Amino acid sequence: MAELEEHGKGGVYSSKGKEYSRDMRYIPTRLKAEVAEGEDAGPVEAGRYRLVAARACPWANRTLIVRRLLGLEDALSVGMPGPTHDADSWTFDLDPDGVDPVLGIAKLKDAYLKRDPEYSLGITVPAIVDETTGAVVTNDFNQMTLDFSTEWKQFHRPGAPDLYPEELREEMDEVMQRVFTEVNNGVYRCGFAGTQQAYDSAYDRLFEALDWLELRLSDRRYLMGDSITEADVRLFTTLVRFDAVYHGHFKCNRNKLTEMPVLWAYARDLFQTPGFGDTIDFEQIKRHYYIVHTDLNPNQIVPKGPDPVEWLSPHDREKLDGSPFGEGTPPGRVRNGERSPNPVELA
């Protein structure tokens, strides 16, 4: 496979004749409640920053979920590029005249170049842009949502869940690292493997991890126990794309998610929880993968199925101990202008 710029997934990679390797070089600047002198960080400030997060991208999807669960809508605005992009940048083709109404740009690349005119890495989402300067502050998707939980606390809604409980962090970090390497990134190692050997190895590692998760979730409602944490957010964004994209497009085809009873029930439980399924747009997800990845799908044919209404079927996970938000409460209705154009609804 020729070298490909994967703007939604983290930089430039080449896997022809070898194992897929993700470029993990991101802008490490953080937004923090308190900034030490000389620290590579900016101040958290309500109304100053804009989150740019395409619905199609699983890494960006994390930020949309966490922002909604914590109730950061008033503090952090959101811009949503369309599901497809050109070879240069994510674009705001869903907005009137193809321009983000707050940043005033047609291409996300403009905000990266505003920060650094010589910027040469991936034009990735999610990205946080300083509205006062028009420049990207950070695109470090791994740290971004953790900071939403820990550094943006003063702007959390009443009843917001604790998605990164301090007493669970050591184990959580281990679980999230395995989920990332073997599942979130594992599907990409299958899809973009450059040799049969690399694909076979990636395939085996992916399904070994999914079997581990199937067992782990058989007697607990969520990955870390009785309530939702960041770990569930990170796993969900891969599971929700599995049958629609990864099973066929990325050749992750030992079985479908719907054929793994525990994971399928767990995924539906999350999907039906406010803050999860209401961020999902299956049409945008499929258009992104099947149209942008022309090396894998040269005719750019987008499949019609599977029927997303199956995500609304009963899951029976309520029988396990726990509740989604612990001692907190669910988020309210999706804000005007942020509702998915293609929501999953019963006929």
C-alpha cells in the first residue's frame, strides 16, 4: 500500500511490505486549571477554545462523548468537519459555505499552520483551537479527555460522573493501554497490514483481546466495575464501528460484534446510555472509511448495512450490579445544532 496520510487517525504512515505503525507524534501542549511557570500548557478558560471533532473518527468520538457526559457544552464549543476529507486536510463541508462559523476557516489545516507555518505532521482530529488566536493548542487525543475530567472540573455540570476515579487510575491505565494497543489500534493493524504475516499477527492479537474483554465483562457491567469510566468510552468507539466498518473493510472477520454475546450486550448498553449513542452517525462513519481509504476500497462503494436499529434492542445488562453514572446523573438532551443528522431511531 502506498504511503497514506491518515488525517483522522494520527499522522502519516506507510505499511507496504511491513507491519502497520501509527505515528504517535502529537502536539503535547495541555490546557490546565493551574499552569506552572515554563510549563507547556495553557489556562483552562470557558468560552475561549473550540473542539474540532469529526463524528466519523473514533478518536474524535471520544471527545464528543466525554464533553457531553461532563456537561462541558457551555465551556467548550464544538466544530464538526464532514466525514470525508481531501489529501490536504479535514474540511468543514457540513457548514454553510463550507466554513466553520466560529473559526472562519474552510480547512482545519489553517489552524495548524496558524500555530506553526512549518507544521508538517498529520492534520488530525480531535484538535482544540484557541478562538482568540485561531491556532491549534493541542491534538493529543489520549491526554485530551483525561484533562476534560481532571482539569476542567470547575465547568462540569452538576451530577457529572467521575470518569477517571483516582482510586482506579493505576488499573484503569493498564486496561486502557491494552484496549488501545490491541483493540483501538488493533483493527488498524489488521486493515493496513502490509504483509500476510503482519495481518495474521494483528488478527490474532485483536481477537485474543476481544476474548479477554468478553470474559472480563461477563460478571461486571462496565470495564472498571459498577459505573462508566473513561475506559468504557475508549472501548465503545471501536466496538460501535466494528460491524459497520472493521469486520469487512479491515478484514477483522473471525466474527462480528453481534456474534460475541457479552460484548454485543455491553456495547448496546452503552449505546442506549445518554452521551454515547446520541453522538453516533453511522452514515458518516461508513462514508469516511469507505470513501477516504481508496487503497482498500478503490471504487468507493459505501455498504448499505448493517441496520443500525439493532443497537436499540434489549441488552439485559441491568441485571448486573451498578448504574451508569454512579452517584451522578445522566446528561440532558443533546444541544440544538449538535444532534446527529442521522440518528438511530425506531421506525
